[in-house]
Amino acid sequence: MYRINKGKLSVAMLNAGVDTSKRLAELSGVSVNTISRLNNGGSVKLPTLQAMAEALNCNPVELVEEARP
């Protein structure tokens, strides 16, 4: 499971021209509820992360929190 970095997600959305979570949900096939949960600190499975990254034309690594030692 991975945690989305909200700042990184915002930058990726801006770069991709995706202005709302609803639009990201439409483009990625991920539910609006899932994206809302992620924005509130929830974790994401790899397939969901990959779908969001593909919709935003970025590498999934660009969206996740950095590992803590």
C-alpha cells in the first residue's frame, strides 16, 4: 500500500490540466470516493496508483510519499 503526497498530486494534476478530483476520477477510472479518501490520508493499492499516474501522464513514484527510515 502507498500513501499519496497531496502536494505532488496537485502538481501532477496542474501539469496534466486536470482541474478537479472528479475529472481525475473520470480519466483514471478511479471512483471519486477513492480519490477523496486518498486526499484525506488513506492508502492506495498499486493498480489504483498506476491508473491515476497514467491519467496524469506521470510516473507513479511522482505521486507517493517518500519512504521514511
